[in-house]
Amino acid sequence: MSVLPSAHGSRVGWFEVFYDLVLVAAVLHGSKLFDKDPSLAKGAWLATTLLVLLTMWLLTTLSFNGAPEDSALRRLLTLVQMIALVIASLSVSRTGGLSDSTGLVALGVAFASVAVLYGMRARRGGSTRRGATIVSWSTTAAALVCVLGALLPENSGGFWTHPRTYAFGLALALGLLPLITVYLGELESTGSLDREHMTERVGQLVIISLGESFADLILSLGAFDSIPNPPYLVLTFVVIYAVWAIYFRTVLPPGIPQGAGRVRAWLGAHYLLIFGSIGTAAGFSALAVVPFDDASAALASYRLPLPLLYVMVSFILLTWIAGASERSFLLVHAVAAALLLAIAVVGILAFSDRPITMGALAAAIVVADVAVIAWIGRRNRQRLPVQAT
């Protein structure tokens, strides 16, 4: 079936946007798992699984970036990958869900579909043929590692001592490292990287991550016959809008930077941004169901300040890497990050039983950040006519 290309001159095809639906499902599932067990161990595990998910997204996005033409085989392979990633995400829970072996097999299928995509890319030749060939072989090896890992015996010990964990880590390394070192380097050095396409795709990924906050909030409130904490419901929308405004005001306008090293750092900072956004969604959904006057010692006071700190640190890195023309943005983000760090430390050491209060203070810092950024932007626009004359 043929679908018309996207409108308004966008370089991103409609099928690529459709592919992002699998991220919504997988990320929302991981967020709900963290809501049930908001521990540091669960957070570390979900951060690792998020890295795998974003590795698959980057593999697929760069395959479309280097070869934008569409085909029925490419769509079929991508649909297979989407199904496999949904199945794999159902196995990430450590207390239930599908088994580890099922998840590894599904992840192996996803890597195998990507291997075929890059094999097709290599057969077309061109300046990135060597890199595409290497990625094709490395993702094939990752698929084999996943299947072999699924055959390993069960271990009664801790998860981090389980042999399947190391098979999972090896598959991740095989899928990610050749992509960002060899293939991405070739795209950049040969001028084959479509910067407009990549900037659009990353912006869409950020929007999806922020939108997950609303989905998580609605699912959490759906079990109540009233809204336990209306101020936090409003605050959720305000803070998510603030994060959106900061990103699209200070990060996206400069676009993807020049140079392979800076591109890699730029993409890595987006991982921190998305991880922080998911943690922010989990924090808001947990606090929105707690009455505002409830101290609720069952929730940690760093539940919201810490992920918002990740978000702000990512803004510092992205503003610096992209070389934004307005360097005062960097200073504003740095001050906000320092204040969020202080709030998180105080919440851990002194006010561990005040999550509602500490979360509100952290949210106020983010809102203040975007307000100052907007003020700087208006001031600069007012100066432009004077400078022009």
C-alpha cells in the first residue's frame, strides 16, 4: 500500500512516525513498573532497558536517514521489529510478566530485522557501504547472542549475577557501539547525514516522551472517583509545558551540531533527557494521587526533584554541545540544575517525608527557568531593530 509523503516539506515519512508508537507502549509499560516498585535497583534496570529501546530506535532512524526511499520489505521488517519490541518489553519486570528467555528471543528477532535493513543498505553501495556492512554483521551477532542467552540455564542468584544479564549487555554493545562509532562517523564525514531529518526525528522522540507523562497521569487517576491532588494535576501540565518550551526554545533551534563527536554527545544527552522525562512522569503520577496536605512518608522526597535534575542537566549539555547563540541560556540552566540538586539533597537528608512540598519546589524551579528563558528571548528580539540600524 502506498502512502503519500508527509506535508509541509517534512523529511520524516508517516511510517517513521507510526513506528514511534512502539516507544509509547514500551515506555509506558516501564513507567508503570517503576510506579509499583520505585527503587534504585528498578530504576537502574529500567534505564538499561530504555537504552536498548533507544538503540533500536536509533538503528531504525539512521537506516531511514541514510536511505529515505520506502519499500514494502522495509515496512515488513520494521513491523516485525515493532512486534518483537513489544514482546521484549513485557519481559522487563523482575517480579512477573513474560520470562527472560522469551524477552531475549524477541529482542533477537528485533536485532535480526535491523540486520537485514542494514544488509539492504550495504548492497546499494555508496559512501556508507562499509559502515552499513559492519552494522549488519554486528546486529546479526547481537541477535545470535540473544538467542544463545535465552538457552542459558536459570540462576537462583541475584539478577545482576545472572548469565542472561551479561548476554543482554553484550547484545546491547554489539548493537550500539558499531552504529555510533563506524556508521554514524561515516555518515558525518561523507556529508550523508540528513541533518533536517535527524533533528525532526529527535524532536518527535522528545514530544513522545513528554506525552507519556499525561498517559501515566491518566492511568494513575483512573482508579479514583475524584482527583486526590488537583494542584498537582495542574502542575503536571505546567511543568511538562515548561520542559517542552525550554527544549524547543533553546535546544532544537540550533539543530544537530557539526562533527561526529558532537553528534554522538548530542544524542547521548537526549538519552538523559528522555530518562529524566520518564522519571518525571512517574513522579507526577505518584504525587497526583496523594492529597496535598499529606506528608506521605511512603514516598521519597527526591521522587520528583531527582528526575527533573536529570532533565536540567541534559539541557545544560545540549545547549553547550549545540553551541546556542545565546550563551546566557546555559547559565540559567546551570543555576536551575544547582537548585534542583540542592532540593534533592535536602529531601534526602532533612525532609525525607515531605515529597509533596519538595516536588512543588522542584517544579517551581523549572517554571522559573522557562520564565527567565522567555524573558531573555523577548529582550533579544527587542534589541534586533536597534542593532540592524
